[in-house]
Amino acid sequence: MGAAGLTRITVERVATTLDYESADAAIGAAFAGGPVALAYSRFDAPTRAEAEAEYLASIEPWRSGNGYHVPGEFVIAGGLRAADQ
């Protein structure tokens, strides 16, 4: 943010747990509405299936019954442009 010319930069980290009732819910959060949604929407069916399987394997340690409780962290940052000061 500093390299972009912003000052008075603040950063807050928020630890949380991402709770999903099922594998489908976890996949939906990650791919249908998550940060990779645009790329995922362009995958063919076999590529989607492979990506989903790899994602579920990566969160397997946090599986609980049919659901998942994945630890997560969000980073919230802000800054001011020179004109805003």
C-alpha cells in the first residue's frame, strides 16, 4: 500500500473459523462465491472436479462429521491518498 502512495496505513487481522455444513457448502464458498470464482466458472467439468477434490483434500484435517471447521484469517487494511489527508 505504501508503494501505491498511501499513508496512515492500518492493518487489522481477524482470526475466525469458517464453518461449512457439508463438502458442497465448502466447495460453494470457495469456488462459486470465493476469490477464484471467475477462473472456476471457466473450467471444464473435469478441471472443476479435480479442483474440488484437491480443495477438499486440503481441508480434510478440519473435517468434523459431514462438515468442516476451517481456521481462517482475514486481513483488513486501509490507508489514505495524499489528497485525502
